[in-house]
Amino acid sequence: MTVLLVGGLIVGWGPNLAVTRQSAENPDDHVMMDIALALEPESAAMRQGDDNWVDIANWMFAVTWIAESKGISSTNVDEHKANPGDSTVEKLLGVTPGIGERLGLSDDWAYNVIKQIGNSAEIFSRNIGEESVYKLGRGLNSLWSEGGVIVPMVLD
């Protein structure tokens, strides 16, 4: 977890500190320290009673993590769809039918997610990471293979 120091005081942690830092008069005068103060799970919040939507939202997260772990991005997803390389990629990108049916979606829904918004690394970088004004390091939000705590689900 990263903390933001302003005048020697910790004023925030997590992604909200990036917003606090960027809103400061002189953002570069403030230090974000990469130290772990706590570790807790976070998830999307959804209303009760719409289990299908919960499944779709959870699988959306999963496909972005699986895509990242397989080296699939918004820029190369077409190449991976044309030449999947393994059965997981075939299922993920809808080459092998079935991934969408259980969710009430088309079989190319995960392909469309990746094509339109990218894998989890692209999403993070663009919104709060190095490509954004916030420049927040990914740290523990990385895949386990990159030193983080994210472990993609198995797609079978």
C-alpha cells in the first residue's frame, strides 16, 4: 500500500492518495511512500437480487486478469483470436463456444471487453497508473507472477 506524505503527515492511502496528491498545489513536492500499512480485499458493489449481473461483473474482472496473464492486450487480441495457442485462450476469446451462454451473453463478449478496454494492466495504467495524471504504481495490484496478489481464475 502506498501512503502520501504532506508536510510530514500521512494524509491518505490507496488509490485515493493519488487524487489527493494530484489536487495539491505542487504535486511533485509530495512523496508517495510504497509501504504496506494494511491489506484488504476490495470488490465491485452491486445490488442484491441480480445474480446474473454479479456473475457478469465478476467474470469481467476475471477475463482482464486472465488476458494479462496470457499476454493478451487490446492491441494484440485479434492476433490471439486468430491463433489462440491453447484451449484457455480459445474459450476466453470465443473461438470455442460456451463462455457467453452461461452468462446470457455472446461467446465473443470477453474478446470485446479486452478489445475495447484492455487487460487489467492496461486498465490500471490508463486510469490511475503511469499513463494517468496520478502515476500510481501498481504494486500489490499486479498479478502474482509480477509480485502482486492477483491470481487469475482458472477458465475450464
